Amino acid sequence: MSFRSVFLACACSLAVGLLAADLVRTSAEDKAPPAKQGVYELRVYKTLEGRLPALEARFRDHTMGLFEKHGMKNVMYWTPTDDEKSKNTLIYVLWHESEDAAKKSWDGFRNDPDWTAARDASEKDGKIVAGVEATYMKETEWSPKHH
């Protein structure tokens, strides 16, 4: 067996070993409990006709920052792909340390003069929100980790 053959065999063995070790480490990380146990909050807003752009602007320009100010983590925001629902629906998820922390954050948010001013300014042309649904959720231990 030549030096080159021995060298290539060793290099291939090393590469396979490192790949296997990485796969085992990745698999173990996937099964590890989430770093943040907390709770997620799913919120679905329905707007009055034609008012979704005003709600999106308020969230983009004010609400998201105020959520962070009050300890709420913005996770993701969506609008439906369904043509009819896409005209008046905003869906989003927040993360909180606990449901008690969420309630405290919401109380602080609702009483914040910056929120009141932003809400009032955005509603100068009329009310925006027709209804809100909120659900607190916890991550399952078998959920894929995407964060």
C-alpha cells in the first residue's frame, strides 16, 4: 500500500468520523429542551373593512417597539394567503417568560402614554380593529427547533 493510499484512507476515515460526531451532536441538540421555556401568544386581529393597512402601519411604526419596551418578544407576523381573509386579518406570535409576565406586560403596554398616543393617531380616520383572538401556547418537547 502506497503512502498516498494510506493518507487518503486516513483522511476519509477522519472526515467520516467528524461527520458522524456532528450528526450525533446535532441530533442531541434537536432533542434538548428549548433554551427559553416561556410561553408563546398567538394573536389574530380582524380589522374593519379597508383598515388593515392602517393596522399594519401602526404595528410597523409603533406597536412592535412598544411590545419590546414592555418585555414582549416579537416572533413573527403574517397575513393570510386566502384572498378574502388577506383583506382584514393580521396574525402574529409573541413570546413571554410566562403567562403572568404576559399579563404584566400587557397591562404596562395598555397604560403606556406612547401606546395611547399611537392608537389615537392611527384611529383619527376611524376605528381599526373589529376583534382580537388570543391564545397562550407552550412548545412541545418534540417540536422542531427553528429559533
